[in-house]
Amino acid sequence: MKYKDYYAVMGVERKASAEEIKNAYRKLARKYHPDVSKEKDAEEKFKQLGEAYETLRDPEKRAAYDQLGSHRPGQEFRPPPGWERQFGGGSFSFDDIDLGDLFAGMMGGHRAGRRGGKVSIPGEDYEVTAHIALEEAYRGTEVDLELTVPEYDESGLAHRVRRAFKARIPKGATDGQRLRLPGKGGKGLNGGRDGDLYLNIALHPHRLFRASGHDLFLDLPLAPWEAVLGTSVEVPTLGGSVRLKVPPGTHAGRQLRLAGRGLPKPHGGAGDLFAIVQIAVPAVTGERERALFKELAEASTFNPRGHFAQEAAK
Amino acid sequence: MKIEQVMWLHEEHELLLEELCELSGLSETELRELVDYGVLAPIDSDAGHWSFTADRLVLARSARRLRRDLDLDPHGVALVVTLLERVRDLETELRDLRARLPGGGAG
């Protein structure tokens, strides 16, 4: 069995009072609660915190924990002789037991014997984030998932087992979309229903497209003369490239909409693709190009800052 | 390997009150409190039998975890969930604005 230093996890001393432990929990819970926190690894840190607190808040569990002595976190150790008879209610092998599961299974300092109990306990729910590419969201995809869930042996002791499976993500998902896989969480006990697995979809950033809901945005650079004269350009979409007509006099920042070319929606239809016009300025190096721009500058009466003068005159 | 099918949690899928209770782990009383405090709204509050859009499950589960883990009373849960919803709405708006900026606001 691997040792876990619950006092270190909670940032309290071994002789901390129940009040100090409670306060430490509250402080860290606000920091790491996955529903509130933006910290990296919040989920994992909160799990460790919860496990530590569940053990240290209960005087009998804490006494049992203290008798295990102090070891380095992660160090393999065995409880002192007689420990399992005093607290575990029987002798068993500690080899592949998780310390947290051992204490979670205790009630009033003795192992509860989950299997023999009458109370039905629903299996635990799990949450996993699936990172997928925009192309995968567009077409639908399959993701490989792996979970470590507790399974209970005949004596009611939990063993961590790895479960791997594939899930089909139908087309229609977008960033932040939640999906539920019924019954794929932890096993229920004594007739309790099996827990669920919740999938949170996160899209990888794409080189060209930016997603907002089911709409997509794409930068469309135009040469100054294309913007002035209008043109027809080839634009990439997730379903292959399409022709887009750029009307004459198109200014920078204008959003040209390609209806239905965004991400498909789960129940039919699709978002739109917006091409955002940018005016790309060429690095003029050729004599002739420079001469033409000079000619244009002299011939044009266009004043892009006319409104400055109007404001100043007021 | 068997491929698992998923269930969408979005507006076009509906859950009955009992289903929402079972899946979120909230009791019916707790769920009704969240409705009373205006945190959750059934599709038709005048209907004899309440149902909710499936995306509300995310919020209900969040409420359940906050109550359990942070030892909050129903008012506290309602306040936190309301604020979290606001943060989520603002994040959605921010993402939308970023998507509309040339270069994604990166440069």
C-alpha cells in the first residue's frame, strides 16, 4: 500500500485541532473546487483534499491513520501488526489497496462491509474532457477513454481497476458541449444504479477557423485593389473550398457570411461561416508598383480621415 | 471493442423532474428549492409535471457538488450557481468576441 500524507495535503500540522482542519479544508476547497476553480489540476487536487479531509475529520479514522506512522508520500508501507484487526475488522492483503478507499470503507473506525449492507449506493459519476479537432467535430468521431474506477471484492474492499472503452461523438458537438454516457461510471452497490460518465468536449485550436458555438470565423485577407474593385475568391471550409463573391468597396472588418458552412448542429442544420475581411498591405518593392501607387495617391480625392476635421470644426 | 453511444445534454433533450433528481443526486425538495430561488426553471412551470431541458443537468450536478463539498445552505448554493452561470455566459461572450477578432485577438 502506498502512503499518503493527509496532513501535508491539507497543509496542517499533525497535531492540528479539528477546527484547524475544518478551516484548512474550507480554504482549500474554495481554491480547488472544480466547479469554481480555474487552477490547473483543480480536479485532482480537490479529490486529494476531499480524501484527506474525510479521514482527518473523523476522530476514529484519524486515530487509525495516525497509527500508520509517518512515511514519505508514495512510499510502500505496511500497517503495524494488529492494525487491521483493530480497525479493519479482519485480516486482508494490503497490496493493491488504495489508502483512501480503505478509509472510505470504514465506518466508526471499522470496515463497513459494503457488500453485506442493505443500503443501496449509486455508483460514482465521473467527468472527462475529450479534446477533439474541429474536423472531428464536423464529421463526428470516436474517442478512446480510460477511467480508473473502484470495484469491490467479496469482503467489500475497493480495488482500483482501469477501464478502457471507445465512445462515439456524433457530429454536432462544439466547444463546451456536454455528453452523458449512461452507466459508464462507477458500479452501484446493493442494487444502486451505476454511475454515469460525463464528457466535456473541448476543441483544439485550429490554424484557420475559430469556433463560437456552431459558427466559424475565418480571416480573409484581401489586396487593397481586390477590396476596392471586388473579386471572387476561393475560401476553405471544413467541407471543401467554395467560391465567395467579394462586392466592390468591401472595407476591413466586414463579415462575409457563408450560410450553413459552420459546424453541423445535432438536430439538423448548421452554423454559418463568417469570413472577416482584412486588407493586406503589400511590401512594395518594384519600381512600377510604386509608381502606380503614387499615381493613385495623386489622382484620388479619398480622405479616410475626413471625420477628424469635421469633429475639430465643431 | 464496443463503441459506446452518448446522450446529448442540450436544449432539445428533455428530462423529467425525477430523472433530473436521479442523475444529479439532488432530492426533489432540493431541486424545487433551486426552482423557487430562480436558479433553475422548468420548461413549463404551470405544467402539472415538471420537465427540464437536459443542459440543466450540468447546473444541477454543479449545485449538488457545491452543497456537498462546501457545506453551503440552499441560499448559498443558489447564489454560487447564479454567479457561476454569469461567469459562464461572460466566457461564452468573450469566446465569441475573440472568434470575431482578426487573428483571434492573438495578434
